[in-house]
Amino acid sequence: MKISDLIEQYINEIFEGSDVVELNRSSLADMFNCVPSQINYVISTRFIPELGFYVESRRGGGGYIKISRANSTKQEYISSIIQKIGSKLSQSVIDIYLDDFIRYNLLDKNTALLIKVALSDKSLNKVDKQKRDEVRADMLKNILINI
Amino acid sequence: MKISDLIEQYINEIFEGSDVVELNRSSLADMFNCVPSQINYVISTRFIPELGFYVESRRGGGGYIKISRANSTKQEYISSIIQKIGSKLSQSVIDIYLDDFIRYNLLDKNTALLIKVALSDKSLNKVDKQKRDEVRADMLKNILINI
DNA sequence: TGATTTTGACTTTCTTTGACTATTAATATT
DNA sequence: AATATTAATAGTCAAAGAAAGTCAAAATCA
């Protein structure tokens, strides 16, 4: 098995326990007896946004590479909601969804409030009234996909 | 965790109680087993004016470093941005703003991403193209007001 | 042969350290 | 009382150290 696959496998094993993995690039490279840049290669080819991964890093002393992934149960829940959302969403229905999201820990309160504000009539003032609910539906779906 | 982070954390803990922190540089350095100038490093990289901190100091016997946080500054920063935002905002200009917000710790990356998605052309698909930039401006202002 | 993987030299960013400088307060001297 | 000296602080700046990023050449695989 090639080394990139082994590294990928190793990272995925750490993911078993949580949705965040923090790596030290050079130790990992040592561990697999490869050059550090191979870690970048693995990350950039396997832990990509399209697969629900998000990567942050920092250089310098105490540097790190942090990979987060969209939790899979969350992922399922999100897709089910996206299915349910039709082509229109009123402000009040959105509020109900948002409360649910908070209850299920999909969002924290601040984020929920932010979405509420973003999708409010006030924000959508310039949009024709008849179209607002459609825009809201599109926006919420898009947001959910990217959470 | 690296030493600068520990020092930052310690100072932030003192801030829990009040809006002013008075430090003795060398004792702090002793406490964290580092050279005194590291305290300056921490202050100059983390307790910066952009984030609403104001630093005073005095040398000589009984010298000190005093950090105050201006609660209003973040708010002032937000208001100044709201002023600056005109009636239209393109997707690309929004990206610049969001980067600034992340840099100034006004938003974390996920929240910024969420806003980006919410205000994207994809979300605003049903809105007339000519109107999208206006809607974006309204939305961002509303979001900022409610942060 | 074309795509993927491996390697490594070079770059960039952030942190730590320490030598040297500047300022202030306290104390001693005139 | 005014002035000089000493001690106690803090500030500055650049070098060294500790990561991670980039990019393209070389190697390997299908």
C-alpha cells in the first residue's frame, strides 16, 4: 500500500473519536518516514472541502495543521432537512427550523441569530415580496449545505 | 500549548473581572519562565488596538504595563464599517470585508464562510442580477448591526 | 505515455531569546 | 533644596529557532 494511503488511513483513524484532528506536520512525516510536504499532498488530495473537510494551519513554533470534518450524523440530518425544505420559506417557518437546529446542536445561538437576521424581511427589503420566501428557501439550503 | 498562548490566556482571565489589567512585566515573565520581552511580544500581537485594547506603561521602580479594553471599540469598528458600506456590495468586495473581520476576530472562519454562502450569487439566484448587490449590502449591514 | 505520488530545495510565517537602550523612582551627596 | 547616582523597571530590535507552505523535478504506476 502506498504511503499516502497509509497516512490517509491514519488520519481517518484519529477521526473515529472526534470531528477534529490536529496534526504536527513534521512528526507525522517522521512517523511515516516521508518528507513533510507529503502530508500536504495527502491533505490536499484527500481531505478536501468537497468531502466535507475543512483545514486550518499555523506556522512557527507551536504550529499545527487542523482538519475538521462535518459530523456524519449532522450530515444526514442536514440532508434530510434540505429534502424537506420546499421552494418557499416564510420568516416564521425559518424560526421554527432554527430553534430545532439549536436544540440539535447543529448551530449555536449566535449563528442561528445571524441566519435569522440575514433572511429577515428587513434584509430582503429590496426583493419583491412574492419572491422573498423563495430566496429564503434557497439561502437556507445553501447555508445548510455548507455548514 | 505554546507559551505565548498561555500568557495571553492568563491575561484574558484577569480581564474576566474588569476592563483594566495591570501587569508587572518581569514577574509575569518569571511566572511563565520566559524572557521579559516575550510579554511585549504577546501584547503587541494579541492585545492590539484593532481589537479594542489600549496599552500604557511606566518604567522604573513600581513600573507596570496596563492594558485596558475599550468595549466600545469593537462596536465603533462595526459602526465604521456599516458607514463605509454603501448601497451596493459585490461578492468580491464582501470577501475582502470578511477577511478583515476574521483578522480582527470579529468573526470566526466558519461564521464568515456562512455569511459568504448566504450572500453568494447561488443563494440569491432568484433575485434579479442588478439587484443582488443591493440586497447583499442590506444583508451585511443587518448582520453587522446584530453581531 | 499520462496521471499520480514522492522528494527536496527554497520560502514564508510565527515564536523565542537576549543584548542593548531608555525611563523612572529612590537614595545619596553637596 | 538641588543634584547626582544607583537600582528597578520597561522598550526595542534583530538573530535564531520552529514550524508549515510551495512548486517543480524525479520516480512510479496504470
